[in-house]
Amino acid sequence: MRISELSAEASVPVPTIKYYLREGLLPEGERSAPTQAAYGEAHVQRLRVIRALVTAGVSIAETRRVLDALDDPPADAHRLLGAAHAAITPDVDDALDLTAAQHAVEGLGWKPGMCDDAVLHDVARALQGLESAGFELAKGALPVYLKSMRDVADAEIAGVPTESAEAAVRYVVLGSVLVEPLLLALRRVAQQVASAERFSGADTQ
């Protein structure tokens, strides 16, 4: 298909496709003339992944890291998951103290060597943010968070596709990027429902 047909099929404007081509996010099509190239279904699928990531707020640099994981995935399924998460997680900060983070994630069943360093540093960064703001979690909240997140993780990992590395990476990365906003939105709804139920005088109309 021509670039105009690719645009229509993937619902991505032609100038945007050309930008992704210049940035190396989208592979070149097969040249049929000096100024024309033919594109296939693989280009459509790649465009949809790029658009999903960018629309969800992932930067071009992070998107490139995700695509690198898609193009050259580790053979081991567990390392594949780590590579996918690393692509969308801030870089390791060696200045962070991981002690509190490691203690917290023991409640998830964590043991040394189980996780990519980047995700542990992300937990440490979040805990540091709470401490810097002088904010204390509600009593008993952390164990509830840990149990809930482990239940979520068990359900999601059970659904990871096994037919190909690319399918697994796409599931993990897009699941992280696109589902995390849903989890946050559901948390906010649940908080308001719980608040309405506790504070019965609140106006729920």
C-alpha cells in the first residue's frame, strides 16, 4: 500500500508518518520508485503501537526504547518482562537508598535478583517523594496496596501471550502504559464511593 493508504488504514496523518520515518520509529517501506514506497501490514501494526504509546504520554525517546525491545527481545520470558518495563521506567538513580523500597516489596514476594533495578528505583523514588512531602500513608494502607497489586499482577501475568516475543512485549508495554491510567481512575472512583459511604451526610446526588 502507498503512504496515503497506510495513513487511512492506521488512522495516522501522512505528515506524522513521515516524522516517524525520519525519527527511525517506523521502518522504511519497500521502494517502488525514487519518490514512492510500498508499506505492509507490519507497518500498520507498528504505527498503532507508536500511536498508542505517544497518545498515552510516552516520549519519543521512550517510544524508541519500547520499539527496540520489540525488535530485539530477550529469549527468556522473565527478562523479556524486565526489558519491557525498563523501556517505560525512569533510569536508575544510584543516589537513591533502596532499603525502604526493598523492605516494602518483600510484601509482594520479592527476593534479591527477581526484579529489574529500574522498577525498584521507581519504588524508592515514590517513597522518597512521600517522605519529602511529609506525607504518611494511612495506617494499614501499604499491606492493602501490596496485596491488591499482587492480585493484579497475578491476573495480568497469567494473560501474557506466549506465541511470540513480540506479542508478549506488546502486551506488557501497552498493558502498562494504557492500563495504569485505568487503575488510577478506578482508584479515584473507589475513593469517592468509599467516602460517600463513610460520610453519609455527603451529597451523593
